[in-house]
Amino acid sequence: MKFIQPSVYALTIVLLLPASLVASESNDNIRVRKEAVQLTRQVESASRKIQDESAYLSAMQRNSQISNRSHQYKLQTIANQVKEQLRPALTRLAEIQPGLPQWNQQAIERMRLSASTIAFHANEAVLNRNAAGSSMPVSFDTEYRRLVENISNHADVLTQVADATVDYGTAQLKGTQAGLPITTHD
């Protein structure tokens, strides 16, 4: 009897050990997914602000009385959102991307592409409105209008992808917390 009891303890430990290792891997996976959702919320928030600023720029184009300096200020606000909000969040998402499901990795790539396109068009618009850029009034400058429209369109795409990614990622986390095997689904 004394010989059987240590064997039962050893067997119990051996049987529980893999489950505890799986649980810790699962907890790490959940932590990474939660971080991805939080970072994607930041991307969504920043892209909504860029949408608002680009809509304001579009409205400003119709009024020839608004100064070039006002346009420059709004463009700088967009550039700051890209630099201070989008870039850090997307950089961290890229770092944790390999630990995320395939659908999430694809969403991150789409967000990164939209954000880099926003940055490119914002930079081009800033150059267009600088002293060395176009001397044409904003209301007649079709190139500037195209750049602002591109910023707006890509901010819209970025917002939609980020919003859907947050919703789907949050739903998966809720399912996992409820004990559903959703985390294995890509």
C-alpha cells in the first residue's frame, strides 16, 4: 500500500503537468490577444480623428477665405496622429503579430498599409501647402484636393478594419472566457 501511494502521486503530477503547461500557453496567448485588441482600439481612435480632420480639410477647401496656414495646421494635426498614435500602436502590433491568429495578422497588414498610405498622402499634402509647394489657392488646387480625399478614404478603410478587428477579437476573447474553444479558430 505504501508503494502504491507514491506511484499514484507521481502519476497525478505527470498527468496534470501537461495541462498546466497548456494552461500557461493559453494564458500567454490570451494576454497577447488582449494586447492586440487594446492596440487596435488605439489605431481605431487615431484613424477616427484623422477622418474628422480630413473631413474638416475637405470642407475648408470650399471656402477660399480660409488661409493656407489653417490648412497647414490641420495637416500637421493629421501628421501628428500618424506619428504619435498610429506608428507606435502598429509597431507593437507588428511585434506581437506572429503570436496572433491568421485573420488578425491579415488585419494588421491591412491596417499598416492604410496607415502608411495616409502618412504618404499627408506628407505630400504638407509639401503641397508649404511655401515651396503649390501657389495655387486651395479651392482651385486639384492635386491638393486629391491628396485630402486619399487621406480621408484610407482613414475610412483603416477605421473600418480596426473596428471589425476589435469587435471580432473581443468576441473571441469572450468566448474563450466562457470556456469555448474559439481561440483555436482562425
